[in-house]
Amino acid sequence: MALNPENKKIALLGTKASPNSKAVIYWNKESGDTYVNTAALPAAPDNQQYQLWAMVDNKPVSLGVISKDSTFNSMQQVKNATAFAITLEHIGGKP
């Protein structure tokens, strides 16, 4: 995924609440394939997990919750995203 020239590499940087957090999105705009590398995110608490979002038509769209068992995850496809974000949610995420 990381070596495919069709895929765009998008770095997500931390916020004030967690400035050292980082993640990398690998996104293919044509196919919609989306992967996330969360190796540089802190471990989520037992009752929470990370969730990936895309902005589509100025609305947040969930691309799914991120597995706690892996640092490289295949997510739901999205073709017309304008931005990506990761949030920390209760287990199961938000719709």
C-alpha cells in the first residue's frame, strides 16, 4: 500500500490534547481504498478505541473503528474525501 504511486500518503498530526500523537493515512482517490497506520498513537484505554473519519461534502463520515490488535488497518472505502481525522470513542465508535 505504501509503495503504490496511486496512493496518497496523508500525515495526521496531534492536537493540543495529545501533541505527540501521529497517524498516517494511505488513500487511493480513484479506488477509495483507505488504510491507516496508527503505530505512533498512544494505546487507547480499555473502554475506548480510535475511529477514522473522512470529510465528504462538508460532513463527517465514519470509515470505521480501528482495531486495537493491529497498527495497520484497512478501513472503509471513500472516494471524495477532503480531509481525514481520528477520534477516540467508546468501544464500537459512533455512527
